[in-house]
Amino acid sequence: MPSDQTFAKLPGFRDFVPADLALRNHIFAAWRDVCRRFGFQEYDGPPLEPLGLYVEKSGPEIVEQLYCFADKGGRDVALRPEMTPTLARMLAGRSRGMAKPIRWFSIPQLFRYERSQKGRLREHFQLNADIVGEPAVSADAEVAAVAIDAVRALGLGRQDFVARVNDRRLVTAVLDALGVAATQRGGCLAAIDKAGRAGPEKTGAALTALGIGASAAAALAELVEDGSREHIRSRFAGDDRVQAAMLPLEEHRGILEAMGLGDYLQFDFTVVRGLAYYTGIVFELFDRAGEMRAICGGGRYDRLLELVGGEPLPAVGFGMGDVVLAELLRDRGLAPDAPPGCDDFVIWVEPAQRPLGISVARRLRGAGRTVLYDLRHRGVGKQLRSAARAGAARAVIIGPEEAAGGAVTLRDLASGRQRTAPIDAIPGALDADSTTSGTGGGG
């Protein structure tokens, strides 16, 4: 007996009907193609990991954001909220025998128990691309280029998005120059990270509340308002630490300009990435209009593998979610159309032609074409209407005359033109350019 209960999908999760899945697959295909062109190899890992893996990386406060529980074996586990810890765990036991640098990418589904809002759900898919074992700035630039090209491959250009770049070492050098104590850096980084949303005034108040001193707070608020490279270079002209910390960013820009991607770059002192494990150049991709959350974020993390028992290897990578990117593609009219239902719709006039029709359909499917036919016998007119609803390009019609002559009638459902063709000539006959009028059984 039918149940009287109804079930809604959980908040923050998505159903992917064919049109939505077509967009997701379109994004995935572009991501995979770009990563392949840059020489990255695809990997994957389990969706369930030890809870301690994430606590070790992000601290105990991360637990409140996770889908975590004790499994039937009494182990504390969590659905993966990000992929980098899994990458670090996998490489911890393998990297010593691997050629460096390691170029790996993955497209995992991730889960976080957070309040759902525009651009942020409780599950999403994410492109992760990482280079492990190379400390040179060229690796940072290579990863940034992958991120930029992964968005460009979907039809978005410099008018649509920008890569905002900074260096955690530069921020640290600025804080040192301003006399900010090491114990106050975490709070300063958090305030700077939120500055884009909070604005200079609130940021200044937050910095002052940390007790760093009025002059240092005013200087940082000034950099939040105008954090250009020129301003920093001028403001700290006499500080060798700050000047030296700017050199990697100059090299980074030079490499990306050589790739033809310089117009996508924008230095931004407020981009520090909230995660504490970043150690060098960091970047985020945003839509130019500033209407959405970050498309992508990443940077250098040279100590993470050590945290999970691996060898001390430098690493740089990024994560790019599908939610904001899909919104941006829809907004720009770049989402693909839903795929057509089928290429060919096979129609038989009488039940006697059904076995031959099924055989023809099998032949066409074997050639890679998408083929449908009615699963129960109906009149030719109703079958043609089924073909139209399915979005078929052609009808392949078999009546008594065609069956007797070993032929089919091919009808172009857009123009109505039709011709006959020998069964032995299909599927090649379906690609013929010319059509002639026919008088087959479906006419």
C-alpha cells in the first residue's frame, strides 16, 4: 500500500535533473581537459576520513562544521569537507618513492554542515589541483594558470573574472615592520581577510581592538583601502624585509604575463586566505562585478604533509567549487543547452516490422548514435509525436514496402524531407547531405 509520507531533499543539497547534470558535466569536462593539458594526473580518495585528519589541519573548531560521527567500529570519522588533507595523507606514505614534482588533480564531492546561502551549500563538487615537491615560484604560477584557464575554458574572459594575488610572507613582513607581535598576527590576518566585506573603518576598529597600537592599526587600515604594490613599495621603502618579500610576487606576475594571463591578475593586500597552513603566495578568483563569492582559492602550503606524518615537501594548490561557477555561467548565458533526447527515432508501421525495427535500432546504437522507439505499438502519427517530444533529429521509418525491399525511410523531422536508404547502408546513410523525396510506408 502506498505511503502517505512525502520526503524533501535535505537543505543545502541538490538534485541534478538532466539539464543541471549537463551543466555539471560540462564544467567537469573543461576542468579535466585543462588539467590534462598542464600534465596533471587525476586521483581520488574515500569520502569518509578519520576526524583527526581535519582536526590536525584546521584545529578542533572545525568539528562544528563537519558531518562527523562515530562509526560502528567506534572510530570518529567525518565526510570530507575538503580534499587537501586526503591528498596529504595519501602522499605521506607514497611520496618518497615518487618523481617530483607531483602534479595531481581531483574532482571530489565535499560536505560541510554550514548555513546554506547563495553560492555556498552543504555539499559541492570541487576541482583540486596541486603541485607537490617544487618550491620555485614557477610552481605557484603554474597552479594559478591552471585555475585561470579552468575558468577561461568555460567561455569566461578577463571582463568576467579576476585573480587577486598576495603573499603571506609579505603580510608577515609588513606586520613585523609595524611592530605587531607574533601573538597578534592571527587576529590581524583574520581582520585583513574580512576587510573586503567589512570595509576600512570596521577593519581599523577590529585591528585596534586587538591591542596592536593605534599607529599600526591605522597603517593596516590604510593598506586595506589602498594595498597596491606601488603603495606598499613606497610606504615601506626603507624596510628591506618588505622589499624582499615583494620579489616572489614580481616573479609570479612575470611568468603569468609570459603566458598571456597578466590581464587577469590584480594584487590585493587583503587576500590572505583564512586557513593558517598557507605559507607563501595565495590567490582567489572573483567575478569582476563582485556580486558573488570567490570562484576559487588557493596558494602555497609547505608544511601540511609533515602534519600527517609525511616527508617535508613544498606544495601549492587550489580548490575551485562548482556552485559559484555554475551561477556565473548561467548569469552570462554560457550554460549549455540540455542535451537532445536522441539522434534517431525508429518507427514501424505495423507490428510485423517490429523485429526489423529493433534490429535497425541496435545497429544504430552500435555505431554510437542515441536511438529511441516506442516500447509498445502505436499508430505512426503517435510515434512521430513521440519522436518530436524526444527531440529526435530524424525518424527511421519501416513499413511493409521498406521491409520487403530491405530499406528504411529517413525523415528529417525539422524540414520534413525524407528519402529511402538500404538498411545495409546505415548508419552512414544518416550523414548524407542530399535528400530526395520518398513515398515509404511512413509517408
